[in-house]
Amino acid sequence: AQSVAQPEDQVNVAEGNPLTVKCTYSVSGNPYLFWYVQYPNRGLQFLLKYITGDNLVKGSYGFEAEFNKSQTSFHLKKPSALVSDSALYFCAVNVGATNKLIFGTGTLLAVQP
Amino acid sequence: DGGITQSPKYLFRKEGQNVTLSCEQNLNHDAMYWYRQDPGQGLRLIYYSQIVNDFQKGDIAEGYSVSREKKESFPLTVTSAQKNPTAFYLCASMDWPQETQYFGPGTRLLVL
């Protein structure tokens, strides 16, 4: 079965430090991978995606993600965290002609000042 | 949240009542999706539509119904058959060349 795993329910990081939010996937075929961010009581905002090409993808608000096919991972990273980055982050994968997204359970990022 | 609107922001359902959640987009996207979000479970797909007058069941379609009579609109009805409707409902639409889904602001459904 196709699935996405976010192994950490919560990640805590100090402002100014680098952050990583982990995501691994299990799909057949070539995955299209996405990261979204959600602030409280709001919809999801698109951050970045990997379709093909360079394994390092740059997105909105200084975030980037690295696609690693051998480890089936797509970790989200940022060199220097901001308090305003505190939110719920979702990894998702799209496989197939119907373009349905399979989501991970989300990781709450808490950035302390 | 772009050009996708959802209304109302909060909705209260009484026992045995059907309620309809609105989703409208002005992005000229062909595909639209409805997801349900519960704490700790991520998002789960309820229904999706890739083109007007056509829609497909997602992973948790039981107790829900949809229609797609116009490209801009994809309303979701939560029927009385849905026994646990309390959740945050998110609508999304997708542009085919970019294959990226964009989400509306959501509707929170509560049961009285």
C-alpha cells in the first residue's frame, strides 16, 4: 500500500538554528512529492514540490527539501528557523493519473525565541 | 488560500440533518478535491472530480455526497448517514500542468 510517514509528531528548534522535518514514503512508480504548511484554523499552503530533476528543491519562505530515492525520503529543511515558522507541516505524495494526494500525519514545528 | 473560497467558516449540524459545504474556485482549474482533517490523522480524501459532471469516491466517501455541475463549484453534502461528522473540511483544486493542489481556508463542522 502506498503511504507517507512523518516519524516525528513534534520538532522543537531554537530560533536561528537549522531545522529538519522528516518524511519518508512508500509508493510504486515515480513519486511526485509535496510539502504543505498549515497555520491554526487555516487551509494548507503549498511550500514546494519534487517532480523530477535536481534532488534539492527550493520553495517558499526559505524552505528547501532534498529528494533521496535510495532512502525514499523527502526531508524539509531551512538553514535558520524563525518563530513565525511555527506551524503544522504535511508531506504528501501524488502517484497515478487521478492525482490523488496521500498525506502524512503531520509534524508540529515549534520554534522557540 | 488563493482563489478558492469555502463557506461557511463554521457549521453546526443537528442530529439527522444534512448540511452542505460550499467550495468555489476562480482559478480555472479542472480538478477539485474534498478532504477531511482529524487531529493526528492527516488529511483523508472524501471525493474528487477531474472534470465537470464527473466525480469519484475517495477513501472515506461513505456518508457524503457531491455534485459538479459547474467548473467553479464543488459542493459537499454531509448526510445524516455520516455518524461522526465533526472535523475540519478542506477543499482543493489543481492545475494540470503544474500538478499542484491549492487549498481553500476550510470549514469546521460541529455537531449540536
